Amino acid sequence: MWIAPASDTRHPSGNAFDRSLLWPGNLVGRHPHRAAPSSSRRCAMKTYPINLVGLEQRRCIVVGGGAVAARKVAGLLEANANIVVISPQIVPELEEYLADGRITLLRRAYRPGDLYGAFLVVAATNDPEVNRAVAHEAESLGCLVNVATEPTVSNFIVPATLRRGDLTIAISSGGTSPSLAQYLRMQLETIIGEEYATLIELLGELRLAEQDEDGAMNRRRALVQRVLSSRILEIIREEGREAARAYLQHLLKISEM
């Protein structure tokens, strides 16, 4: 579903707030002895990993309709993002997302002004000039922006990601070698299997059950360590979720003795 453009962001005083002041290049200048980084240096800077939440409530725009754009959209959908794709043509994978109501499509080329109200923007066309124009507009609006082929004009990069339910492992080379990050992700896939999705779900249940009790944090930490050193993963793999839940309750009772 298309979301109407957000109204102007305003300061509590009621005056219109210039969102470009939030652009990282401007914030760096607040340090009296540190200059803002040039675009040629940006990809070599140290990265700061974060996990974005609440993307279902924020407009995320992907400009482009090819295979790269489809990969970016797939990653955003894993976070339940509210996605608008702008492209005159799209690959079959994006057509499927559109038919399922998972994305909104503007079936035309990008135009200046398309990014108004966006929180996150991805430029993934096969035209470098269009990608740079998208990045420039996103920068002027204070948006998070990723240009798939040019990290130097981005203010965030997308790591290689392994997901197991609520467990997310992200690997980044800082844009130096995405192939290495993908290789390491594939190696981890062989070590951290689907059973970890069940494990983190069960540990979440344990956390909810004890969060209101006095001293729960220390007991929970000790219990989690006991669980992780137990047969819990083997039980999940061989006997399933309910057997693992019963085993977890058994460990909980022992810890209370």
C-alpha cells in the first residue's frame, strides 16, 4: 500500500526543521578538530554496526528493478519494511512481490522529488548517473542511502546476513571485499543451522517468564549458560521443538532447587 508523503518535520517550536542537518557529513563538523570526510575517504572509514527496527512504519524506497534491486528488496522484506520500488521495468521476482502486495511500485523512471518522505533509500539502477542523482537527493533530505555499486556515495552499506529466526548475524568487510563477507556467511551457514531459530525462540520464552521476578537477570544468565552447554541443540534436531521445550523446563526446575 502506498503511504502518503510525510508532513514537514518540525522543531518543537513549530518552525520547519531542516532534515539535512542530520546528514552525517554535517554532524562530523561539530567536532572542533575533525574535518568532514571526503567521499574518497568514506569507504575506508571504520563502520558502526546497527540494526534498524520499525521499518514497517517507515518508507523505504528502492530505485531500480533488476536483479540487484530484487536482492535489496528481499533483504528489506525480511525486516518487514514498507517498500516502494521505482522502475519502468522489474524482474519476475519483484513482480511476484507486487502481486502478493508486499511492495508498492511506481512503474516509471526515477524523478527528482520521488524521495520526499523516505527514511531509507537504495539506488540500484544500471545507470551510474541516475544512482548518483538518487544519492544526491537522499543526502539533501537526510535519508539513509545505499548505492549498490558505489559505497563512496553511500552513508551505509549492507552486510552479508545470516538469519535463523530472530537471530541475525551480519558480516561486513567495510566495502573492501563483499565476496569475503559472503564466503564467511556461507561458512557460518554450515555451523549455525535452523535449530538455532528454535533455540532463540525458547530462550525468548524463558526471558518473558522470568523478567518480572527479583534477581531474574542473574538467574537467567546462569540458566542460559547451562542451556547452551547442554544437549538442547541435539534435542531440537532429533526430537523437535516440544521435546526441547520440555527439556528446558526440566533444566529450569533443577536450577530452582
